[in-house]
Amino acid sequence: GAVVSQHPSWVICKSGTSVKIECRSLDFQATTMFWYRQFPKQSLMLMATSNEGSKATYEQGVEKDKFLINHASLTLSTLTVTSAHPEDSSFYICSARQGSGYGYTFGSGTRLTVV
Amino acid sequence: QKEVEQNSGPLSVPEGAIASLNCTYSDRGSQSFFWYRQYSGKSPELIMFIYSNGDKEDGRFTAQLNKASQYVSLLIRDSQPSDSATYLCAVPPLAGGTSYGKLTFGQGTILTVHP
């Protein structure tokens, strides 16, 4: 089946530094990638949607200059949290979709802790 | 009114019992629905996909869809402690819409199966 590899699985960084999270579709072409953030005991909150080769579409309230998304190829999308602060500590999950079908494949998630 | 609503629970059932999880949606045009299971600290994993009215069974899981009443439910028979997780109902976008294919998630129901 479709697999999305997400790295790192967890990361601790100092406040003010940047962190890059990577998602790779291993056996299919991810035309669309979704990036979610999940705080404890809450549901997934969509941050942005990216289509290969296009600029990402951010949800209302998500700072595009702080959460940089790059989807330069059909198999790789990255999320960079710039100038991270403790309030950015969360569980970040990517989800890839191939074409317009109903297959959504989730990455394993990245636990970000900013100290 | 939220687009997709679930009772957040927690729902507690004894081992061996039937767990019943419910989800209602507001867009009468929605055609298909996903049920995901999410263990603590992990990303969601797909359990069921249903698009036809009625029941769909897969092992111990049965999804029930009633489009007239706009609800979809998930039944777990012979519940096991390993079924303890958060269950998320998700609705994909309508065909031809402009939502870029993003899923709309309910807030999730926490299920606890006690021995």
C-alpha cells in the first residue's frame, strides 16, 4: 500500500531556531500534501495544503512566513518552522493524496518540542 | 454548527462489548466518509471508508451510513483493550469543490475498553 515516510519522528530545539520536517511518498506520486498540527487532546487542525510546484494554501490564522512549506517534487514536501517558540510545540502530521482519488496517506508524525 | 460532529466522550465499554461511535455531518451533499483510529502519540490510521447507505463490515468493524439523517456510525464488536484509542470521523470534499481536497475531521471520540 501507499506509504508516507515522515522525519524526524521527534525533535527538540531551542527557542528561536528553525526546524525542518520532511515527508516523502515512497511508492506513489503525492500531487497534494496536507500539513496538520495537533495539540494534546484535540483533533487534527489543518495548517496548509500544497500542490506540487505551486505555492501552499494556508488556513486562516496560520502564519505563512513562520510555517514554510515546500512541495518541489511529487515525492517530497517539507515544513519548516522558523524561529520556533515554545507555543509551537505540537505534533505535526503530513498527509499525501495522489490525484483526485480518495486515498489519503498519513505520515507517522513529528513531535516538536521547543525549549 | 460544526461541519462534522462527534461526541468527544470518553466512551468506556467493557472488554467483549460492542462500542458504538457516532458522527453527524452538516453538508447534505457529502457522499463518502472515513473512520480513522488514532493511538496516543501516533498518526491516524484508516479503518473504514463508506459511501453507500447501509452497513459495511470489515472484521470486527461495521460502518453504518444514513444519508437521509446525515449520520455515520462505527460499531466495534467484541471490543478489546487494544481498541482503546481516539476515533476520528472525516469527510472528504465534494467533487468539483474548491477545498483542494482537504478532509474535514470531527473532534474525535476517545474510546476506552477496560478488561
